[in-house]
Amino acid sequence: MNLSEYGYTGGYEKEKEGYLIGRVTEQQRNMYTVITNKGEMDAVLMGSFVHGAEIRADLPYVGDFVLLKYNDSGASRISELLPRRSKFSRSDSFGHSFAHIKANKEQIVAANFDYVFILTSLNRDFRVSRILRYLSQAKESGGEPVVILTKADLIDDCSKQINEVRSAAPDISVHAVSSHTGYGLEALNPYFQPGKTVVFLGMSGVGKSSLLNALANEELMLVNETRKVDESKGRHTTTHRQLFVLPTGAMVIDTPGMRELGLFDAEEGISAVFSEVEALFPNCRFSNCRHKGEPGCAVAAAIKEGGITQELWESYQKQQRGNQYMDNKTEYNREGAKKWRSMVKAERARSKATRAQGGKR
Ligand code: GDP
Ligand code: ZN
């Protein structure tokens, strides 16, 4: 294989004796999976590299190209982070297991992508204002933003929504698709060229996983679950890939970090988007109603009478469960989710306090 298939456009002069250039396909704690011209391998950070890093953004993440010292009897060691041509980051208040790495600094959540797909559903959650917010994030990333309106099968005619987006953002491409029927997917082919990398940005529930699976024409999440032999213990360990290769040779980065970006945005606007749902709660017979079939539940009544759709209710619940999606995946994610939840709490308290002062976030 050739690393250019993985989007590498730089030179190979750094590949001196014993060194290789590779792309990070997976990161869990301080363990990396890196694809190189010699195939996929485990890697850790070289001590001198760690000491030279000051902030999290100095450390490699999924999508990054790195230089590593090849080791064929154990983990190879990453000695250098190669320049990023695009990146998504968020501010990091987690701190890091390397004590000298400062918290509250930029953390990378995806790197070296060509396109940023901004996904939003064509159901009643559709808001042009949200798309514009994502657009401003995406434009700073260095990737080319593309607006994807998902679940086109839910409405008869999406030309009104497409035109709304076009007039709000005339220079951005807009596509309506349905992962369920396949509608509109062909129009995405120009983006999924060999060696190109796409990241998905969008709230939980907009259909990111479904689109990824539809594009791959198979259950990609399962297919890409690689089994690596852990040499030291002589057994197979299951890993969860964060950079997927599609049959066309294009790649999609789907990291928990990108999903958190989406969720943060959602948290910010959650009561605006879901105010219809929350307005129902005071009307439930029981004040501690969990809206799971209790008698006199106003949510159940509204769904029955068509006041809100089952789908809106489900996406509301999904949102409330936060990144349960992440919880189910790996230890790293379970730990991350815990930190994430306390972070969201702090963020909510902060924005509430700011609002109380009449200030601006
Ligand atoms: P994610 O959280 O962004 O990864 O969203 P998922 O891919 O898990 O989809 C969330 C929900 O939307 C699921 O119930 C999907 O079946 C549904 N969904 C996804 N794509 C489509 C679509 O094209 N049409 C319809 N009607 N539903 C969809
Ligand atoms: Zn209720």
C-alpha cells in the first residue's frame, strides 16, 4: 500500500533508517494505531516527544500524520507530529494524564480532512440558524464545508429547505439525502474520491452513523472493528476504529470528540430546539413523571394527538442521554463521558450565571 491512499501529500525524506511516516487511525489514552507503508501498527509517544509537548494540541490525534520509529517486536514510537492542513479543536478542560500538559487549552478532535459535512435533519428540528453556526465553526477548520440535509424521505419536497440554506449561505454546496432510501447519495460521490477525508459534524440523532453505513453499503462499525494480536499477552483485543475507509478509497473520521462538538452546540440550543417537548412536562399528571407510560402523561398524549412527533420525542431523549453512544464503546469513552458530563454541568451553570448577569456568552 501507499500512504498517499490515506491522503498523505508530503514527502518521505524524513523516513530515515528505521523511521516511517504514518496516519493515526485510532487513539485511546496514550495508545495509537497508525497506518504506514508497512501496514497498520500500534504506537506510543516517544519520551522526548512527550516532553516537548506543552498543550494537548501538540499531541497527535485521529487523522494526524506522524513520524514514527518503527519497532517490529512491539509498539513503534511516535517522534514527530507532521503539520496539519486542517483541524477541528475544542477547548480542553480535562487536563491530561501527562501532568505537564496544561488543561484549558486547545484539543484536537480531528485532523487533515478535506471536507466538513454539516448534517442536519429535514424533520421539524430543521433550523437554518444552526447550520450557520456550524458553518462558522467549519470555515475556521481549513476543510471545505458542505451542508447535508438528512432524512429527505420524511418530507415530500425539500426544495424550500434547500433554498433557505442556499440564500443564507450562497457559496456553500447543499445536498438533501436519505440514508434509508438512498436518495441523493450519488450526488455525494465527488467528495468521496480516493485519498480524500471527510468529517461529519451534527447533533446526535441527525443520522451520521446511518449515512456512514449507507455509504459503505454495509455495517461499517462492525466491519471496521479490527482485531489486533496483543503480542505481549498473545491474545486478540478488539479495537474501535475512528478513521474509516470507504469502498471508494475515501475516508471518514468519526471520533467521540467530533460528536461532542455537535453535542455542545446542541446543549447550547437544546431548550430552543426542544422547547415544544419541554413545554409539555408541566402538564403531566405526576410531577415526577418519567414519560415512560405513566397514566396522564402529557408527552404520550401529545404524540397520540400529533402535537409532537414520535421522532422528535426520540431525538429529545437521545439528546438527554448525552453521549451514551460513547459510553457503550470503550473504557476510554466511559471515562471521557464521565468527565464530559461534569463539564456540561459546569458549562450550563456558567451560561446560566452569565445570562443572569445579562451578559453575553
Ligand atoms: P447519529 O446519532 O447522528 O449517528 O444518528 P443515527 O445514524 O444513529 O440515526 C438516528 C436516527 O435517525 C435513527 O433512528 C435512524 O434510523 C434515523 N435515520 C437516520 N437516517 C435516516 C433517514 O435517511 N431517514 C429516516 N427516516 N430516518 C433516518
Ligand atoms: Zn409525562
